[in-house]
Amino acid sequence: MSDNSPELELRRKKLLFRGGHRGTKENDILVGRFMDAHLATLSEEQLERFEILMNDVPDADFFKWATGKAAAPAKYDTDVLHMIQELSNA
């Protein structure tokens, strides 16, 4: 699947909505900054890792991991989380 396939574009649109509606304003801001900077250029594998963060991780845990207040478990400690962390510390 190419990085610009219709399937990937649909996934990006779903993530754009989901990421902007995390449940807390702080997470909406963090994820929004990340999506503005990177969503259009994420590979299929990175999209999968981002989907896992958006769908499986509770807001409180996500915020702690994204801001570096707590270490993420290995399953979630990915390049995508590191990209979010870089923007949260900027």
C-alpha cells in the first residue's frame, strides 16, 4: 500500500477526528500539534502505532507519557510517542 493510498488517507482522516477529541483539552492540544506536524507524512507502520496510542491508551496515561512525567511501557514506547514528546517539550 502506498503512503498516499485511499485506505491510508481514510485512516488519517479518522485519526484526525479521534486525535482532536481525546477527552481532555491538554491531550487535544498535544495530539493536535503532532497531527499538524506529522500526520500527512506518517508511514503505514507509524499510523498503526499512532492508532494504538489513540485507541488503547487512557487519557491520563497518554498525558503522562507524552509529557515525560512517566515512562511508557515498552509496547507504547515507539518512535511515534517520541515524536509527540518532542513537540510537547518544544
